[in-house]
Amino acid sequence: MRTIHLLPKKIVEIDHGHFYRCPVYKTTRRAGTLSTTGHSTNFVMPMMIPIQKKHKAKHWVKRGVALIASLND
């Protein structure tokens, strides 16, 4: 994945068109202690990644696609 520049927006300002809600983790290990939110402590945030019209989000979910914030893990 290329470098991503984040642009904060309010939820109501986001176009929720044809996207995959891709999880971002701190390291390649998805394991971690579950916090009170129900997410792993390794989880950072979801990223809305545009996808082709021919695919549905479950296409990427089945493949376990995620982004990793670590540079050398």
C-alpha cells in the first residue's frame, strides 16, 4: 500500500459509497488483549478503502485484508 495521508472529517461529511472498511493494526500480530470496546489493543482504526464495483466488502473480508502501521514487523 502506498503512503496514506489522513484527512480528518466528520462522519456526516464522508461519502460512504463503494468502500471496504479495512482494519488497521499496530503490528502484524492481530492478537492482543480485548479492551472494553471489544477490539484488540493492537487495533488502531478502520480505513475506508475504495473498491471496484465488481467486488463487495466481503470479498476482502474473506481474504483477511488489513493494513499494518508498523514499518518493519
